[in-house]
Amino acid sequence: MNSEAAVGNLLEEAKGIIGDQQAGIRDGIVKSIYDTSENITKDVVSYTSVHRVDWDRKIDNIITSPIWGFPIMFGLLAVVFWITIAGANYPSEFLATQLFWVQGRLTELFLALSAPEWLHGFLVLGVYTALAWVVSVMLPPMAIFFPLFTLLEDAGYLPRVAFNLDRFFKKAGAHGKQALTMSMGFGCNAAGVIACRIIESPRERLIATLTNTFVPCNGRFPTIIALASLFIAGSVSVTLGSFIATLGVAGLVVFGIAVTLFVSWLLSKTLLKGEPSSFTLELPPYRKPQVGQVLVRSVIDRTIFVLSRAVVIAAPAGGLVWIMANTTIGDSTILAAAANWLDPFAGLMGLDGFILMAFILGLPANEIVFPILIMSYVSGGTLVQMESLADLRHLLIDQHGWTWLTGLCTVIFALCHWPCGTTLFTIQREQKNWRWTLLAAIIPASIGVIICITITTLARALNLV
């Protein structure tokens, strides 16, 4: 019996040692397999050129190095955002001009038909104008961002991003593939949620799903870019404006990634406890992107798919906003009354009631948050567009008293708040559980509220505003 007890103790001790070093043992086994395969390859494969250079490995030694990997990632991210920001301006302006010209013709048609004013307001000034805003604001950035993102994916760079971020997600108790699903969220958080299917572990898939909204999607970029241009780049020359705005947006994205890691770690220690699973990421060879296929895939599978969903959701939202902005109870419209009711809590966050109301009404589609806010401020009962950044500055700063704190907290809350209706619908469809869908809305909103209240409290305590 004593010998059996001794053997049992030794087995338990061995299990403990193996458990502590499980990841290292697994990595050692995988490394041994690849080293053996490489040695076999050297023995059986010959090259016609004795001076052949393994460019893939040389490039990877730089791109995946601890020193250069992350600066290169940030640089590429900034370049993609700069091209998206700079390139989307003129197409957005052109689309807005054409679509709002059509709105004018629709108004003339309703007048010619002697249609009721409420019908014209609801259909044209509400539904159509919301659709025009979504298409003009969302389509150009997506048409630029998605092909660029797909080109990086097709060239083989995204697996290197996952490789660089793997150890951070593993330390956060999540899966390294979450880096890929997070990257998909830059285009659309709903697409990022669907991409979570590549994670085999249900626990880690759920962590990736619940935290995907912390990276800004195309619907939130217009608000973030406009405020970055106004409060960050507005004080410098026009030449440097887009460059400074790009750095501000890229910095905010890095902040979103940091929040993603923190919340992933928090979930892995509380609601979703468990050991992170390992995976072997075989880096594919670099290849020349198939530009034609990339354009077709990014435009049809991503741009049109996401835009069609946004349009379907934005149409009824525009009608609802028009009704709230044009229905009077007492001396105030429903929209203004609701904003005034929210104002005390919004003030704690460095916002005002109209800003918070715009986020609430923008639940169906993030693209309409900023247009709703502008409409609420001008009290015109319709979604309007600003002709220039100077008009926007006059409206927000001069007329409604925005400060740098208001701009900062609005941008932070644009990054950290509930997902849009499309994303929540996708989460429910993927998880088939209303509890996790509800948490997917509560978690980011709670984080955003806490951060905004903290920043506002510190700024006021230090008399910075």
C-alpha cells in the first residue's frame, strides 16, 4: 500500500508539472516536428540556383520580430486609414450631392401630387434622407477599406498579425485567432462576429464575440474621423490635417485593441473561466494578390452585403427620428424632452442629452448617430448635412458649447458603446442565447460609461475645462 501511495503521489506531482508546462511541451513537440520536416526537405529537395534566397523567412524575421513587428503593424494600419480617410472625402461629397439632389426632386413630386405634408416628411425627410446619409457616408470608406484589407489578407499578412498578437491574447486567456476576428471587425462588427466561427473553443469564441465591438467598424469611422478632424487636426494647417487626423484615429484603434485585451482577460477570469487553448499557426507563403478576385470578393461579399443590411435597418430608423423630432408634447418635441431627461446622466459622462439620445436612436445603424445629433441640434425636423468643417465647428463649439472634453468623451463613447442592431442580431443568431446577446450590449456600454465618467471627473477636478 505504501508503494501504491508513493506511486500515486508521484503521478499527481507529474500531472502538476505537466499542467504547468503544458504549453511549453506542446510548443516543443510542434517545433520538433517542423525541425524534422525541414531537415527532411533539405535532404530531398534541390534548387537549380545555389544562391537562392528564402525571402519569406527574411521578411518574417522583420515583420514578426518583437522589435519591428508592432511598429510595422501600426504603420500599415495608419496607411490604410489615411488612404481611406483621404480617399473617401470626394466620393462621399459627390454621392451626397447626387442623392440630396434626388431628394429635392422627390419633394417637388410630392408637392405636385399635393401629398400630405406629414407623408412627405416621413418618407422623404425621414426615411429617404436617412438612406442617403448611410449610403453617402458609409459606401466610399467601405469601398476603399475592404479592398485594402482584403489585399493584405490575400498577400498573407493577416496571419502574421495573428502571430504577433497571439501571446497577448493567450495572456488575456483568449485565443490567438481572435486577432483575425478582431481585424474583420474593422470593416463590420457583424462580419467580425461571424468570423469568430474559426475559433474552435466555445468559451474563447464567446470571448471574441463579446469583445469584437471594441474595434470601430465602418459605421463609427465617420463620427470618429469628423471629430478627430475637428478637435485634433482643426488647430493645424490643412496640409497636416488629414495626417494628424489619421494618427488620432489610429491611436484610438490601438486604444480599442488594449480595451479588447483587458475585457478578454476580465471575462476569462470571471464569467468565462478556463484555460486558453493553443493552436499551431502555420504562416502561409507570401503571394501576389489576385487584384481582380480581391475587388470582386471585397465589393460583393463584404461591401454590398454590409451596406444592404445597414440600409434595411436605417430606413425605419430615419422615419422614427422624424416622428420624434416633429411630434410635440406640451412645449417640446418628444426628441427634445427625451434629451432633457437624459441630460443629468450625460453630463456626468462629459456629454449632453442630445448626444446620448443620438447614440440610443442610432442603435439600428451606427452610421446615423452623427446625422441624428446634427438634426437634434438644428431642430429642423430632418437630417441635414454640413457643407464644411467650419459649419460643423460653428454648430458644435460656438452654438452648443462643445469643449475638447465633449469631443474626447463623444469619440470614446463612439468606440465603447452597444453594438449596432445588425451586430446584435448576428450575435443572437450565432450564440442562440439572449443572455449573451444582452451582455454583448451591456459590457461595452458599461466600459464606455466608466471611462467617460472617469475622464470627466479627473478633468473637472484638475480644472482643465
